[in-house]
Amino acid sequence: LSNAVRHNRTDLVFTANEAPPSVSIFLHHEMAQTPIYPSKLFFFCEQASESGGATPICRSDVLLEQLEQEIPNFVLSCREKGLRYSQTMPLENDLASGQGRSWASTLSAATQAEAEVKLKRLDYDWQWQSDGSLSVVTPVLPAIKTLPDGRKVFFNQLIAAFRGWQDARNSSGKSICFGDNSPISNSDMAVVINLADRLIFDIPWQTGDIALLDNLVAMHGRHPFEGQRRVLASLVA
């Protein structure tokens, strides 16, 4: 259900988000905007870029602790209301967008009827657009999760949605809301983004590097880069 454009190398290995090099991919937990998400992510740097292209990492357990101190009412709303995500998927892959994967590829569906069967199973709302694109709204999903060891994490795609879900079909300010459909304030999100940016640790890729990321604990992203960059990924349930 990832909406990033990728190219499969095998059934289980694919390229990381193929958004243009100038595009920042902002912090997110992989597929946290869906009911189905991996617990671990494997990355392999097949070719490092000439400059830039590091993968920023941010621990969401540490971020949540700081958010509880800075904006406790926002954290309470996240915990009690959850989140709903909205997006429009194109008919064909849009390589100019970090959110440009087609609905057919995203849902592994050959027809609109097949897509609707899968959306109904996932409890999504949907609407077909006149240009063949597909607009969907998720059910209420958690913004905060409790891990088996008792740690609480800020598990969502709030930062990515607010900063990066912007293209010809999607508006970042309208892509996410609380589970009761109430808006999320820009001032609260400014605090979230500022605190997360201060916690970032960059993985500066070199060719041949491998990284294993706990998707339930750490958010990741991608800095802009110059030159050729190929990072492969594999998701572990």
C-alpha cells in the first residue's frame, strides 16, 4: 500500500522512493498511513550519490517524550482521536511526485472493480475522478502506538503529510486530519517538525552500506542529492 514510486528487483526487493533528486522525502514511519505496515526495513546502498542523499533517522519514542512536555494537548488529541489520511492516486505512475504511484500498482489491481474489493476490505472510503485517478480516505489509524516493551512511539506520517504530500493531485494541508475530521493546527505541527529536525541522525551512504531500521521505533526520510543514487529496500512484516 505504499504510494511511493518504486521499481521491483525481486518480489521482496525494490528501489527506494524514486522521487526526483531535488525532492526531500520527509520523516515518516513506512506505511504508517495504512492499516498494514512492516516492522523492519532493510536498506542496501547499491550506488552512493555524488553529494547529498543521506537518510535522516529520528527516534519516535524520544520525540514523543519531548512533545508531551511541549504540547501535551496535541499529544492527547493524537492519542484519543487518531488520524485519517487522504490522498489521490494517479491512473499512471507520476515520476515527478514522491506520492506518484498509480492506484493499480499501489493496490495490485488490474481493474477498478478489483481495486474497490481491496479498498472495501481495508475499510477505506473512495471516489473515482474523471481523469481516472482514485481518491481515498483511510479509516481512523493510531497516531501513537504502545510497543510490546511498553514504550510509546509517535507512529504516523504527520510530518511527511504536512511537509511533502504536495503534487498536482494532493495538497499537504488537506492530506491529514484527526480521526474525528477536525483539523490539525499549523502551530502544533511547527513544534513537531522543529523537535523532530533537532533529533535527526543522518545515515551518509557509501556504496555497499547496509542498514536495518526498526520501523516501529524510528522514522526515516531522504535528503536531496546530486548524481546517481540507488538504494534498495526490503520490508519485513
